[in-house]
Amino acid sequence: MTTECSRSAEVSKVYNQPGNAVAALDMVIELAEQLEPDQLDRLVTHIDKLRRKHSSLATDVTEQLTEREKEVLILVASGYNRKEIGRSLSISACTAAKHISNIYRKLGVSTIAEATRMALVQNISLN
């Protein structure tokens, strides 16, 4: 038990360092391999609950996007910068930047990578 507690603290320490979420996840997987079947069942059940919760939250958030914001998000996810988005949608780069800012706020993200992931996970498309 002491080993599990100290390992848990180690995972938390690694996770809280920038860019180390993957390393922390690898450590969790390593720990999971040492669990008894009933403990592993509890972990899987908990992960499933988290996945459903995250998925429903993400769906609710993406439904708040306007059609124009969805268009912009699709272009952002495709690698367009604000000037290219502006040209593509016949809007100014400043307007494109404002849409991107609104998208980040509504999705609760702060980077292009996070917004792109959200678009892919939610399979954002125009209605």
C-alpha cells in the first residue's frame, strides 16, 4: 500500500509539470497492470464515468457555437491562420481573431491544439 501511495504521489508530481501528462498516463497504466481484477474493474468503471461526463460536457459546449464559429473552428482545425480564415470566409483577420477568441472561451480551451482536439472529438460539422 505504501508503494501505491508513493507511486500515486509520483504520478501527481509528474503530471503537474508542463508537458508531462503523457508520462503521468504511462505511469498510471503501469500501476493498473499491477491491480487485482476487482480493483481494475473499479478503475475501468470510474474511467467510463469520466469519459461519459467529459463527452456530454463537450457536446453541450459545442452546441453553443454559432454556425460561423463552427466554420471558423473547422478552418482552425484544418490549420488555417486568422488571415487565411478571413480570406476564406470574406471577413477581416480581426473578425476571424474575435471568432477564435469566442470559440476558445465557449469551449474552455486556450490553444489551437485543444480547440482542434475538441473539434475532432465532437466531429464538428455545419448543420
